[in-house]
Amino acid sequence: MTATLPLEICVDTADGLEAAIRGGADRIELCSALSIGGLTPSPGLMRLAAKAGVPTYAMIRPREGDFVFSPGELDQMRRDIDAVRSAGLAGVVLGASQPRGKLDAEALFRLRSHAGDLGATLHRAFDLVADTGDALETAISLGFERILTSGGARSALDGLDALKSLVERAGDRISIMPGSGVRPANAADILRETGAREIHASCRTGIQTVAPEAVALGFASDSLREVTSAETVAELAEVVRMFENGKA
């Protein structure tokens, strides 16, 4: 049964995928390199996720940095969308910007058209735009299902007023999904204050130690690596269900 207030968890490893599902995620955003905001996952991870029994949307982002993409990068993104379709995933997570604070509507039209009947989320490239109202209408016109956004702030909790305004303006035309800094302790407040009907988090509260030798040789930038916590996912899922039932 599909939750009426879905909890989406973003993961970037096979173990994170398993932890998110065990904790009760309703939907997965599948990435690599979450430490830099998420990049396109590998075909192997996509195929693992396709067998997991939970709707999964794959991030389509070829590199770190901004979202102003060259023709070659856009071609790479189309091929990555093909890999998502081939793996049997439910959808893609897209975003593209112009150099000066607007969504790149032409690039997004081409990517969204290439995705065809795959579901589509507009990611936090949305948070870089100067005019969120204009960007909202662009996302609706291109057929996105939802916008993942912090309301243009560092975290969703800091962007509550902007998120509420977006939810009100969007109405039933598109879903506004708060994300960034969402935790079990603040999720109910974010949902209550914004009126959003779905929410996004990483729940990366565990720490895994990286071998010092790997750091010394440049294979890792730090000796500590955050990992998805099934316990935190479960705690957040419980908060969301309680809110959904009027008990939080």
C-alpha cells in the first residue's frame, strides 16, 4: 500500500539502500557521492535497487558543482536516463540551470522528454533560482511530479516560510517535497508549518571508520564516513506516520 504522506530516503550505497528499506522508507532517491550532494549512481546499484521492492528514483547529475551543463554533459545525462530505464527503476531526479539564476528550461525539456514515462523529480537546482514562482511554473509545465527543495535556505527548517508559500502556490498541480536537514526531531514541525504532503531525508547518522592507509593514499578525504542508519529511518518513519494520523 502506498503511503499517503511518503517518506523518501536518499542513499548512495548498497548497504544504505538496505538500511533505508529496513527502516521503512516509502521511496528511495538513489545516488552516488552524497557527500557532494549526490551524483548519478552506478548501473550495478541501479539494478540492486530495482529488486528492492520500493519505488526508486535515480539522480541524474554527471559531476559535482553547479547545474550549468555542457552539450556533452547533457548527452551523458540522456544516456544515464537510458540506464535507469534499462534497470527498471521508477523515475529520475533532474535539474539544470542557466548561468544566471534561472532553470534551463530547454535542457530540462530535452531531459524530461527523454525520460518519457519515467517519473521525474526536480532537484535542488531549484534552490538556486532568483524567482521561485517562475521556476515552479516551469517545473509544472515540463511535467515534473515534485520539487525537492529547502525553500532556498540552508535547511528546510530555515526555509519554512518559503516552503509554505510554494506549497500554497503549487496546490494540486505539483508536490513540494521539503528536504535538507530533515530529522526525526523536526519533521513533524516541517510538515505542519509547510503543509507539504511528502518529505525527504538522508538519515545518515551512523559513522563508519575508513582505514588510515586509505586516507593517506588519497582514496578517502576523511577517516570517518557517514552511513545511512536504519534506526534513524525507522524513527523518522514513525514520526511521519504519527503526523499523518494526527498524533504528532
